[in-house]
Amino acid sequence: MENVVVMYPSLGIGHLISMVELGELIISQDPTLTIKILLTPQHYETKSTANYIKNVTSATPTITFHHLPTLPNPPDYSTPFFDLVFELIKSYNPIVHDTLLSISKNSNIKGVILDFLSNDAFDVCKSLDLPTYYLFTGSAFGVGMMLYLSTIHNTTSESFKDMRSYIEVPGTPPIYCLDMPVTLLDRNFNSYKNVIKISTNMTKAKGLIVNSFAALEPRFMKSLTNGEHIPDGPTPQLYFVGPLIRGDSSDNSNDKCLNWLNSQPKKSVVVLIFGSIGKFKNDQLMEIAKGLEKSGQRFLWVVRNPPPENEKEHAFALKEPELDNLLPVGFLGRTKEKGLVVKNWSPQGEILRHKSVGGFVCHCGWNSVLEAMHAGVPLIAWPLYAEQKMNRVHLVKGIKVALWLKMSEDGFVTADELAERLKELMVEESGKKLREHVEEMSASAKAAMVDGGSSRVALAELVGSLNSVQV
């Protein structure tokens, strides 16, 4: 019987890509292992995700995708996104249980690797006595925050939204309570209760796989490995195997963005891309356009329609934006020599690796951060949702790879502020120093992934742990 590692990603292309990249690394370390990735229909309903899955299947036959059936009574899509993710995974537990049993009849399951947002499947895996690992698609800093949440929960009684103070976590800069993820601000939120469950279950896992590398977060990794984040018990084995990022793709050789970048000077372009679901209201889109024009910098900007004001919409739905209705009159014409505006999507990883790119206005999602670090591109931090405000503190004050973008309490950024930060990053001395530091991180990221590098050593330890399982 074949030896199988089962993976269960959460929703979102970034989570899926990290799982696939990890699967490919595991196979490269031990070709006798095969990878089976469980997918709900919600994983692959967008065209770009379906194409990505198809390409992986074609390129790597030892990675297969098991498509779980559609639920007879799926969760309500009007549910807030993170509640929807947890509810969906929980609803699939009976099916996942039967699926794992079915796989085990014909294969030796060496381990199950759960996305941390697929946490509700943890009890299913343990009930079947399967070694269970977590892939944390965020940083070492994020893992520390996640593990320490249980301690904060047990030693405080107030919700974060009511504290108006700074949260002290081992190895991290102080985090202002309102910079914690919105899903955690109120103890009564379902999302808060679900994250506390993740925090608890992660301490029971056989191992925690983290998408980071040693040179990027040494201080935080040290506090983690010293067990400072779980004061009342042992810390699971940690594997820092990153950066798990998508490699080069030949499919985008005729991409409009890449062709335009080919005509731009070296390190002259600022990229503005805000993840797979980042959207701005009309007034903010107008302000971004004014800021770009005022800065005088070359730019590549991916624009999406604003979120609907009076209706619920699937988080990943992307309708074609009408740029003339969203941007200032004449903006596209006035900036055509220095800027390119793209609708909805662009090949971010390849763009960041392009020699013409010198800066990245980033929503602080960890996949995007790692792509930028690997490419040696410094950041302007513009958090939008999830853990991104918390990440901003880490990026600016912890590992010092980003500039802080001032925003109002509701997240609005003025044209003047954006223009000033763009000029600081691309022209001023502080931006030059930041770029030099990030270029060092780029060299370290690449060194971590070659034979003998820190992430390759950690990968070998992970595969050793998987193969130690007696089936």
C-alpha cells in the first residue's frame, strides 16, 4: 500500500497554494510519499483556482485532489466570511471522517496536515488515531500570538475591544488591543470562540509547520522554541519550512502587466495589490488615485469593484470593474506614461520578482509578505482585514521590512499620506535603508531553501517525523 500524507486546506487561494507548495517539498524530500488534498466545492469554484488545481494535477501526479461532495444543506453565504469558513469545515466533519476511513483502507496514512483554519477537523483526525499536524500559513510571530491566546483568555475577563491597552506576548512588540483581528475583539463572537479552540488544539498537535524562515524572525522563533507561549505544558515540535510561495509560471508570458514592466526602469515601479479579496469603497479608490498621481511615482495598481453596500456577496466574487466610473476624470489618461491600472487580478509573484519593481503597497497578508521578501521588495503596510493590523506591527516594528501608513480609525488613507509614503519608500534615504535590509532578507530566503539551508533541514525533520509513524 502507498504511503499517503493527507492535507486539508482552508478556503482561499493563498491557503491552497501554501498546502500545495508544502506537498511538493515533502515529495521532493521523500518521493515514496504521495499527497492527497481534500477539497470542498467552495475551494475551486473560481476559475483561477480551478485552473491552478488543474495545472498542479498535470505537473505533479503524486499530488492528487479528493473532491468532497456538495453538502445537502450548505452554510448560508451571507454569514460573515470567517464564521462561514469555520461553519463549512465543521459541516464537513462526517464526510471527512468517512473519507479518511476510505483512504486508510487502501493506503497507509502517515499523517494529516490541517490548515489552522480547518481546525474543526482536528477531533475527527484524533478519533481515528491519525498523527495530526497544523500548517500555519502565517508567521512565527502569528503562531506565537495564536498559542498565547489561551493564556490571555484565561488571565483576563474583558474583550479586547474594551481593554484600551497593549497586549504583551513573549518575543513580540506590544500589540494595541484594537489592532487584534476583528474576529477576536469580542469574547462573545463565534469567531473568537473558534480561534480559542484553534489555540487549544494546536498545543495538542504532533507538530506545527510554519511558513517562515530562520533569518526573517529569529527573535520570535527563539521564544517559540523555548516554550514561552505555552507556559503550562509542552510546545509541539516546530518546523519552519518557508517561504512556501508559488514558483515561476510560463502561463503568464504574455501577461499585460509583465510586458508593461519590461519597458520600465529598474526598481522604479510601486505595485499596489491587496490580496485575493481586498476591496475599497469608492471614496478610497478616488483617494488612492489622487495619491498616486501626486506622488509622481511609477505604479502598477490592481483595481476591483467596491464591496456592495446593501447586499451580501460571496467573498471571492469579482465582477468586472468600470474604471472610468471608479477613478477621477482623466486619471487614466494623465498617468498613462507612468502607471498601469489592471482589473481584478495580476500574477503577483512574477510581478514582484520583476527587475522594474521597487516597492509594494501590501495588505500585510503573509503570503504576499513572503513573496516580497523572497523578491527583495520593501513594503508599505496597508492592513485591511483578518490579522493584518497585527501583522503591520510585526512588519514595521518587529522585523523592520515595511513603512507605516497612517490611517483613520475606520481605515481610510488620505491621498497626501499615500503620496508621502510612496516618495519616502522610492526616493528618500529611509527608503533606501529599508530596501537594503529587505535585499538581505531576500538572500536569506533563498539560502534557506537550498540543501543545508535552515528550511530544508526543518523539512527533512518533518518528513522524518511523518515516516516515523508505524501504520
